[in-house]
Amino acid sequence: MRLGQNYQILAFFLLVVVFVILERVRPAREVDRWKDLKIDVLSFTVAVGINQACKLILGAMFVQSLPLWLSSSVAGLQSLPSWARICFAILIVDFVIYWIHRAQHRSDVLWRTHAWHHSIEQLYWFSGFRTSFFHSFLYAIPATSVSLIVFNLTPLEAGIGYSIGLLVQFWEHTNLRVDVGWLKYIIITPDYHRVHHSTGHNRSNYGTTFSFWDRMFGTYTDPVNVPLNAPLGFGEPIDEKQLPRMMLGV
């Protein structure tokens, strides 16, 4: 477990350095990082704590309640090479999260778990950690269950998977202009996800790692059709009295 945690910590700080440099070299928009820095730091601290707590709680629950028939049915998947189990876990988790994310935008109740994330008006690598308690809990369910129950990832393998997820978290929210060529048909890009955060387009581009889910299920909006300077967030000021409720996600 310790090795996996060390891997995650190292990956985080390396990614911070990389994306700070990238945003300075090729920024997509002008961003005032000081405007919401205090609230972003608070959100990051809360998000990390909640994420780790959810993984520990859910991990213990899933391992203790795992039925024998399920253990035998996934034995073949668990015998795959390490790289294959990590890749398949990422693919399956992202598919489930696509539908959770989509439901958050279609259901008033679930939207409350996600609204805090869409309060972001200054989108850059650090702002993407603005997630509510129940948002983190919902996303931790497939991430933890698929990793532990379906593929039985070791702490190191889970740490590698987590680091890849962290890379995606940085990548999709970074203030960067980049052309990835044909890869845009497979993975999301900062422009792609910026459309999702723009006012008036948040019911499209739900993918969090792969872009082909939106193309397959009819929720894709081409970033070319949305102005680069389109406003982000709700389009109106946030009532500070609502912040505790939004951060909780209720």
C-alpha cells in the first residue's frame, strides 16, 4: 500500500510542474489564478481527503461483501497481464462515469452533487479539483469496485491507475491550446472539456477520459463551434451562503 501511495504523491508533484509550465508556454485563455485561489485550495484539500476516505470505506465494504460466484466469474479477467488489467479498468470505469456524469446533468437531485464543479469560472489545472463530497463519493464507487472486485489490482497497479486518472484530471482542466490530431477521436482534450464547462453547453461532452462515448451516444459538441472565449460557469454570481451546501453536494 505504501508503495502505491508514494507513487501517487510523486506523480502528483511531477504533474504540477509539467502543467504549470505548459499553461505558461501555450495558454488558451487569460486566467486570473489569484481570483479563486483560496477557494480552490480549500476545495483541493477537501477533495483529496474525501477521495481517500471513500476509497478506504468502499474498498473495505466491497472486499467483505464480495459473493463467491462473482469471484469465480472474474477469475479470467484477474489473470490478465498487469498492463491489460489497468487499461481495461480505466476503460470500464470511464464508461460508467460517463453515464453518472450524464445523469448529473439530467437529474435535479444528482445535479446538486455536481453543481459545485460547474461553478468554475477560471478554468486551469488546479480548478478541476473543485468537487463536492457526494460527487467524489459517486465517482469513487465504480473506480474502487472495478479496481478491487473485477480486476483485483495490486496497490502498485492501483497507484498507476490513479496516477493516470490524475493525469487526465490535470489534462482536461488545463488552460492549454493543443492539437492532438487524430487522437481527438479517442481521448478528450482541454478544448473539448472547456466546451462542457462553458455556459449553455454543459449538456454535451460528458466524457472524462475518452471522447468516443459522446460520439457514440450523441452528446458531442465540436469545440470548433464554440468560441474560445465563451464564458464559463453558471453565467451569474454564486451566493456565498450556498457554498457549504454546494461543497457537500446536497
